Amino acid sequence: QIRKKAPGYIKKKGTLSALKFYDVKGFGFAEVQHLYGIETMRFAAEQLKGLYEGKGKMRLKLFISVKGVRLYEQATMRHFATVKMSTISFCSLDPKNKKLFAFINKKKKRNFCHVFQCHEGDAQKMVETMAEAFEVTFKLLEQEKKRKENERLAEKRKET
């Protein structure tokens, strides 16, 4: 069964099959010490905002799925970057500036906070979409773990 939640947001019941592209302006990413926290996000946002004083930010389309976050150049839809869901530890909107969305991921023992400016209301939607993606990803991993365990037990029974 397919339900339509909002324009551009199509979801199969019980799965996270396709989600909306969000128009964002990318501030970039900054290395951070912690894998979570609003303060960590604000620290990165302040660092990155300073870099863009009077300059244009990169216009991107941000896509969230169970596989991760994919970024595309807005004008050409050329793939720009992908961050795997398994590496993301935290996401949030800035409670003081509800147009700022950020997530933190770990790559090669380093932590990075990716910061984006979006349309009014989209930051909250992106947090909710990311939470749903985390939940579905976790359920899929649990199912895979159970399947492998059942296969292992079946093999063990065959041996005896």
C-alpha cells in the first residue's frame, strides 16, 4: 500500500522507500570533537557561518533514505556527496534558528558536522525523516542479524 504524505514524499507502508528532495544551502562541514549534541552542532554552524560572510552558499538538493544522505547540485542534479546512514550518529535543527539543519557522522576516526540552511519548516521535517530512516535501518539490521543466526543454527543442526 502506498500513501502520499506531502508533495514529493511517497512512502510504502512499513518501509522507507522514497523520500522528498529538500532544497538546502550547504554551509559545508566542520570537524568536531563529539558525535552528538546541540552545542556541537552550534559550534560547527558558527565556524562555518563565518566562512560565508558575504559569500554565496552552495545550493543543493538533499535526499534522505535508509542508505544515507545524498547531496546533489541543485542546478544540474549532479551527484555531489553521499554520507552512509551507518556513519551518522546525530541530527537536529537549531532550536534558536529553525532554518538550520545539521547531522554528525564519523569517518576514519574523525567526526564531522554537516550544516545546511533550509526553508521554514523543512528542518523539522528533515529531522523527522532522518529519525524514521534510523528506525527503519535499525529494524532491517535486526532482521538481517536474526536471519543469519537462524541460518547458523540450521547449519549446526545439519552437522549433528
